[in-house]
Amino acid sequence: MRSRSPARRTGRPERYRLNAKALREKAEAVGDTGQTEIARRSGIDPGALSRLLAGTRSPSLETVVALAAAYGGPIEDLLSRPDGTPLRIPAQAARTAAAVG
């Protein structure tokens, strides 16, 4: 029998964080070297972006889609679990997010 994730056992959604390292690498690849440039390109409030990069807030789906659209690539590249391991999105959810974004 397959074990359930802790989030499923408690009924709470799984927590995730912005993968700040991956975002910074994507931003630097297009010449954006600071938070102000990332915020401007993605249309995200600079204060909110600062909290996301610090790991004190989890990003909304809308925010992750905006960052992925600004810098290219799948949204799952920009997400990680609190322990730093990658967050993998099921294929159907990824296709849906790509269609909306």
C-alpha cells in the first residue's frame, strides 16, 4: 500500500517555497541581477518578492505563473519543498497551469 504524504494525512495542503536559487539563475541569464529588476519584469510587488526570496512566504499560483512567464520554463522549476527538495507537479496540473499562463 502506498503511503500518504504528511499533508494528506493532516488535510492541509503541502507547503512549498520559491526556489530562490533557480529564479536568480534564470534572472541572471537574461541580465536581471537584482530584486527590483525581477519584480519589474514579472509584475510582482517588490516587498512581496523580497519575502518570497527570503523564504518567509509561500508564493501563490498566480505569482509562480508570473515568474515562469517572465523567465521561461515550467513552474515546477521555481518551486521546492521547505527542506529544499524539488516539488514535482503532476503532468495534468502542469498542462493546466501552462494553458492558463
